[in-house]
Amino acid sequence: MAESFVNLFSPQHLAECIVHVPVQNAASLLLAITPDRSWLILQHVPESHVCAVMRRLGVEYSANLLEFVGSESGGRLFKLMDLNEAVHILHRAEGAHAAKIMDTMSDSQVQTLVSLMSVSEAAKPLSFLSSLKVVAVFSRM
């Protein structure tokens, strides 16, 4: 039902609405639709507000969003997030999607994220990063 309601409006119009309603209401609307459609809407929302909404969406849904978020956008979002939140989302995300976002971050930012992860958590996204990036990250540790 929410999906058909959302289809009545453009992503830009829904983004305007999301910015002006409480974060919990925005998250509730997005949870009722697919992550790909959610990202079409969130692309038009200021990144700081997207981070607040993602916090309410939960780790699992946010991790699913990464499939649709471009690497540059994802990198900027993760720079605005609390590091612990970013670690949890990256851990749940598919390794290739997490690596795509980590690849846009500076070596020191990736090193900080990796240092907050367990070895098994870090192994998944690191296995998809370029070997140059992995060497750069570990040379800083």
C-alpha cells in the first residue's frame, strides 16, 4: 500500500516531505517501500538528514540501501555518521558494496573503521578493496 502511495509522487516531492516531518515518520515511510525506491528519494535529501533517517531505519535496512548508493555518496554519508554506526552498517552490507564505499574514504578513515571492527568483520570488505588500498591502510596501523 505504501509503495503505491509513494508512486503517486516524484522522488523530489517526497524528499521535500521527508525533510519537513519528524525523522521517525520519514523512516517509517521508507521502511514500507523497497530500498531502491528509498534511495531514489534520499538522493534529494541533505546528507546530514539522510544520516539521521538511516539511524532510524536500522542497521539491516541501511546495509541493504548500500546496494543502491553510489560510492561517492556513500563515502560522504559515512564521513558524517558516528563511527560505530558506520561499522555496524558496513559489517551487515555485502562485502563488495562496503568496499565500494570504503574505497572513496581516505586511508586514515578506513584504518579507523577497520580498527573498530573485529578481524572477521574487517575481512569481508577488505577482501574486495584494491591491494594498494589495503596496504596503505595496514601500513598506517
